[in-house]
Amino acid sequence: MPATTVSLQSSSVATWHRGGHVVLCLALGGLLVACDDKTAPPPAAAVQQMPAEPALARIYDSSCKLCHANPAAGAPLTGDVQAWQPRIAQGADTLLDHSINGYNGMPPMGLCVQCSEEQFLALIRFMSAQDLQ
Ligand code: HEC
């Protein structure tokens, strides 16, 4: 049998998990108030948010966003104030050091080799949705 007869069947993975969760919440809705996934990060919102300044938006779009708007990357997501809070508490100097030199899964310069220190700080302020300390 020729090798070209291999078929691809992996594209039909269904996502029933989510639907089941909603049904359960509706059934318990009268008794419980815990069905709103407030603690989960908002992937859709994170993917859509962009810095207001065009130059910064371009940098963000081609570097930080690849991971910081991707729940699978393990990075604190853009707009997820809770995830950013303990990191912001480290202070601006540490955050800048980790941005420039890397930190675990965070690559050196966050893949933006031309970024200035001011731009890193502005990007962190944007992604964390809070002021630096
Ligand atoms: C290749 C993926 C990737 C890219 C691109 C990326 N990051 Fe990250 N970043 C991560 C990951 C993963 C973490 C979490 C690291 C950890 O806590 O172990 C992180 C964490 C951080 C932190 C927190 C560090 C700390 O001390 O807690 C800052 C600040 C940061 N990134 C800034 C940026 C900026 C600014 C950009 C764009 C210029 C960027 N990142 C691009 C993956 C990325």
C-alpha cells in the first residue's frame, strides 16, 4: 500500500466539556451563585486588547502578545489584574530586569530586541492594567 493513503482524522476533536458545565450551572442556578467563572482568565478579552499608542501596539502585536494573550503559554495574561498583581509587587526594577534578561519561560527581551526600557515599562503597565511600583 502506498504511503499516500494515510488519512488525517485528528481535526474532529469535539468540545463537549464546556456545554456540560453550562447545563450543570443552569440546573443548580436557583441554589448556587458560584457558576460564574470569575476566577478564570478571560482569553477572548486578552486576545483583543491592544495598547492605544500605535508604535507600542505594533511592538506588542509582534512580541509580547504571542505569549501574554495565549492562555497556553503560561504567561500572565494581558488584562488579568490578579495574575499580574504579585509580579507588579516585585517592583519596576525587577520587572525590567526579568524583561531584559529573561525569567523562566519569559525569553530575554520578550522577543523585542529593539525595545527601550521605557517601552518595556509601558508594555508591562499596559498588560498588567496597573501602575508600576
Ligand atoms: C515566548 C513567550 C513570551 C513572550 C514573547 C513574552 N513573554 Fe513575558 N512572560 C512569558 C512567560 C511564560 C512568563 C511567566 C514566567 C514565569 O513566571 O515563570 C512571562 C512573564 C513576564 C513578566 C513577569 C516577570 C516576573 O518577574 O514575574 C514580564 C514583566 C513580562 N513577561 C514582560 C514581557 C514583555 C514586555 C514582553 C514583550 C516585549 C513579553 N513579556 C514577551 C512569556 C513570554
